[in-house]
Amino acid sequence: MRILDKYLLREFLLPLLYCFDAFLMLWIVQDLLTNLSDFIQYHARLTQVLHYYLIILAPAFVLILPISLLLAVLFCLSTLAKHNELIALRASGISVIRMSVPLLAVGALASLVVFGVNEIFVPRANEKSEALLEELRGKGKRGVLENLFYSDAVAHRNWYARRFTPRDKLLETVEVHQQNADGSPVFDVYAERAQWSSNVWQFYEADVYDDRKEQSAPVHVAETNFPGLNKESPKRLALEGKQPDGMTSGELRGQIRALRASGNTRHIDLYRVTLHYRYAFPLICFIVVWLGIPLGMSVTRSGPMKSVGIALGLVLVFYFLTHITLAMGQGGHISPPLAAWLTNVIFAIVAAVLLLRAR
């Protein structure tokens, strides 16, 4: 690594650390003001509070890092410009593109890190944090889904459970309603609980109604199973209880395949947009660095505030357009890939034009 690269990285990484720490502290303070009353009222232990903030650190990280990168680039280049170091570098024959290489490398690395965090930690973070707060308030337990409903369009079967514990593979107060393709009822099962064992649901204290017989009385059984109901495994039911942004990429792809196979494509665009955006979002880190370089190069002796204002305005426009395109994609007005990637493409073109003009 050349001396120039080391110097530029040092001048860049220190402001990045300061900006990230400042935004993270603001994030924690804002969240603490929201939840402090609950922590005090329900006598939360320090370990519980720390656990909660460790959980929400992942979504905070992926949101804070892009804006921190942008401001760090501006402060880095404004400092170099203030001391006439940019002029000296240009006079030495070093191009803007060459000076940008170490900064863009950090942006690319940040994109990879954000993708990993966004894929591994973020999908579970909101669910875990909400469950921890509900447990603290005495309204629930972690890892428990309340009022689960699942409809299998292929098997023409509906499931309902008052409580579902995926870890224990246990359904409580469970109902299963089997129908024909034309919607006419076949049988209904009402059970106190159902336990997944040996790849089949074992129902306990169940009342079974055969709807094909007129005025049929329910058959009560202490324990029974229906091998034909093994398609709805605990993993499948747990996946159904999640929102798209709470799924990993693999789970999203599996849900899309299941919806296509069932012919129930009414909400498929929601999952497709979320899947494409899972890959598009991390590139924000690279794009903001790319965008910040020409803005930082244009810093005058009056200071970096003008470029900072422009950059922050562009960030707001970026997120605003992203929300619009995502909503249009989820509503089926534009294709999911276009909805997820359009804003990235637009701002990448803007950043490329500005960087070429800075040469």
C-alpha cells in the first residue's frame, strides 16, 4: 500500500469513527427516551437493557453507516482542501480517480459488511427486540407467536393457533379446517394442543368434525394424528408468521417459490421487492462515498458546509425516491427489480457525472 493510500485512509477513517459514534449515541438516546419509562416501570435489570440495545444495534448500524461514510468523506476532503493538500496532489500529477481509490475501497468493503449484517442479524432484530419488551411487560414470552393464521392454498387448508412456540414445535388451542377445491368443507379439527413429532402433527384432546356427513357429531380423541397434514411443518408455519423484512434471503426465495406453486400470487410482489432490495440496499455505502468525493473536491475556502448541505439534501432525496419506488413495486405498478434498483442506478449516474467533472 502506497504512502498516499495510508494517509488518505487515516484522514478518512477517523472522521468516519467520530460520525458513526455521534449518530449511534443519538440513536440510543432517542430510543431510550421512548422506552425509558417501560424500563423503570417494569424494573428492568441492567443486563436486560444492555441485551435490548445489543439486539437493535444491527438495524441501527445499517442505517447509520451510509450517512456516516458520506460525512466522513466530506470532512476528509475539506481538511485536505483547507491545507491546500488537494492542490499539491493534483500538481504532482495524481488524478482525482487515483485519489478516490482508497475511499471507494472502504465504501465497497462497507457494502459487504452491511450486506452481511443485514442478512444475518437485522431480519431477527425487530422480532427479538419487540419480544424482549413484551416479556419485560409481562405480556408474552420470547420466541412465541400469538394468534397464528396460515392458509395453504394448494392443500385447501387453513390453520389457526392461539399460540405457537417454534422452538418447542408446539401449537396451543389449534384449529385445522380442510376444504375441497370448490370451498366446501371436508373436516375440522379443534384441539387443545398439537406437537410436531416424527414429521407429523400429534393432536391432543381433539374434536374432529366430518363435514361430509349431515348433522355429524364430533369425535373426541385424546390423541391422534393426520399424516396428510405433515406439509405444514413448524418451520413453514414459523415462516408464515413473519413479515417480509423479517426474513432472510433464503426464506424470501422459499416463500416466493411457495406462493408461485400455490397460484396465490396476490402478495408475491411484496416478497420479490424485499428480496431485490436486500441486495440493492448495501450498495448505498459505495454510492454515497462515490457521491461524496466530487462534492468534497468542490469545497471552497469558506468551509465544507455548502457541500454538507447539498450531500444531506441528496441523501433525503435518495431515501424519499427509494420509498416511492419500493411502494410502487409492492403495489405492482413497476417490476420488483426496477423498484429495488432504480434509485441506486440514478444516483450512481449522478455520482459518475460529478466525479468526471471533478477531473
